[in-house]
Amino acid sequence: MHVNILVMSEFNFVKFTGYYPRGDTKISINKSGLIRLSSGFCNITAILNHKYVVLYYDNQRRAIALKFTNKKEDGSLMLTKDKYAMTISGKTFINANKIREFGRFEWEKQIVPTIGEVYIIKLDKNEKNL
């Protein structure tokens, strides 16, 4: 066995801290009704300081709109935060609207005159079924 002790290292090691952000910004819906807002989505939209979300559904266009708020109102759901992302327990919303599309979805930000600023996912454009 040969051991070299290097005074000037040619390596530039970076310690792994146990956290690896995937970097995607998608919103996912699983079959149990859990809506997961990825860490990437939370970072670029700065929604981590919100407490509630109001969900809207357009049956004709098969789209969900999410409006984030700090004010509890009729129909609002509490956001659950973990270290870097958020989840919504949306089972009743999913069941009430007979939503059967599950997977990971791209989103777009829009201002809807009757609602305000929302993030919209189109259910016919999912990445894959979970």
C-alpha cells in the first residue's frame, strides 16, 4: 500500500450536505390526491411565505388554477411546508371534479380578472402518469 501526503492538493472537493435539488419546477398530482409543489417551483415563485391556496377548476379546458394567499377564505386549503417544498391535500378537490389525470405538470402564471394572480396547470399536458 502506498500513501501520498499532499501538501498542495490538486483536488477541489465539495462536501455533500445531503440535499440535492432536482431543479425542476413542476407541480405533481398523485392518485391519493396529494398536490406537490416542487422546491424549484417554490423558489422561483416565492410562495413559501403563503399559508393557504384556493383551487379552481375549468372542466371544459381541463385546467386547475392555484391562487396562493395568507387569508383563510371559503374553500381555501392549508399549505403544508417541508424544508424546501410544499404540498396540498387536494383529495376532496380531485374527487369533486372527477380528475383522473395524474403525473407531473408544467405551469404558467396568469392574471385572471375575476380571481387575480394564479398558477395554471393543464391536465392534458402531464409528463407521465404516476
